[in-house]
Amino acid sequence: MLIALLILLGLAVLVYAAALARAALARRASPSAEALALGAVVNFFDTLGIGSFATTTAWMKFRKLVPDRLIPPTMLVGLTPPAMAQSIIFLILLGVLVDPVLLLGGAFATLVGGLVGAPLVARARVWVVQLVVAVGLLLAAIAYAMTNLHLFPGGGTASGLPPIQTAIAIAASFGFGLLANFGVGNYAPTLVLLSLMGMDPRLCFPIMATGGSLMGAGASVRHFAIGEVDLRIVLGLAIGGIPAVLVAAFLVKSMPLEILRWLVFGVVVYAAVVMARAAVIGRRQEQAIPATASATVA
């Protein structure tokens, strides 16, 4: 089963690479230097357990690299290749220890959720996307704080779950895949859920990374077709991120991260407040337009 999953990941890599190359050539896009550096930094620390969605969102918001509505799909598409690299590494190192039903079921459920969510975020109003991103950032900030305060569930030693809990985890994975299109990363919620159910936290990584990779590949193809991503940023995140994953996984492996998490906590909370404020303003403006139109007609 593990070999079959690695083959499936290989096919996902090929499909993603072909879609990205076709889109980049059609638009004559080249990677942004800033996105190259951003991809290297966030994916280095993502491999060590910091996470990449919240940090990338915060930076893209501060620097105004893309419009708010395009942050989630651009980020998801750009961070997919580094996630694929992580997935292959974690599967080779730990995948054989994980219950195959949970591993395969969670991965495919996340993939389906990603496919369903891609067109939803493309059709969503700007303020809705901003609000969902703000909530996702706040959840990420809470996760950073809980990690530093040692309040996260410690988990158990299980490599699998009973049937009912397995079904719950697979259903939740679908929701996590859908929300990833709105900029809400699947790593923290998956880790919390499985740890609460008694899983060994180390064995959650193959499940999270594989699901994220397959979901990212499937959702990315849909986002390329929709055409609402910034390919300069996508290329930068992808090209800068893969070497950083390899360095973190094989050379650095671990480092003290508590102070960095607190710094990221502050940045992410601020970005969440800014994004939420933009959502409130956008919602008010949307409500004001019909009133203005009615007054004009009258």
C-alpha cells in the first residue's frame, strides 16, 4: 500500500508540474525574488513544525503581494510542491507504521475536500474570503500559543484508530481539505484531532502531509484552470520551498522554536485583525451599494 501511495504521489507531482508549466508558459511568468525567499523561509520552518499557511498569509498581507481574494489560492498552489516533498519524506520514514485505512482514507478525503473547495473560493465574495482567512489565522495563533504553553493534547502511542474514530477522522479530513482553499492549513487541526483520539503525534505527519499533497495537486489544477492565482508568487514559493524542506529534514532536523513561535504568534494575530477589519469594511460597503442604488432609482 505504501508503494502504491508513493506511486500515486509521483503521478500527482507529474500532473501538477505539467499544469504549472503550461500555465507559466502561457502567461510567460517568472518567479518573484521575494516569493523565492518567502518560500524558502516558511517551508524550512514548516518542516520543523512551525507551519507555513499562517506565516505565508501574514507576509503576503503585509507586503500586499496579491489582492486579499487571491491570497488563499495563490498560497495553496505555491506551497503544494514543498508539501509533496515533505509527504514523500514522511511516508518513507514513518508511513509503514501508520494504519493503511486511516492513511489512505484521510489522504483521499482531504483530496476530495480540496477539489470541492477550489471553485467555492473562486466564487466567494471578497469579504467572505477575508473573514475565513482571519478566522484561520486566529486558529493558527491559538495553536502556536498552545504549543508553547504545552497545552496541546499529548497524544498516545496508537498507530491506528477504531472504526468509528477512523470514520470521524476521514470525514474531518474532507472538511480540512475544503478549508485549505480558504487559507486554513490542515496540519494543526489534523494533529489536534488525531492526538485527542490517541494517535502517536509523530505518525500524524504522514497523514497530514500526504493529504495536503494530494489535495494541493488536485485543487491546484482547478485553480490553474480558473486562472485566479498569481503565477509569479506561485513559482517563487514552489522553487524556493523544495530545497528548504530537504535542508530542514535531512540536515537541521530539529532546533529550538519556542521564541520563534511567540514572534509568529504576534505577527499572525495582527494579520488576523487587519484581515477581519477588511472583511467588516467590505461587508458594509456591499450592504451600502443596494441602498445607494435604491435611492438613485427613487
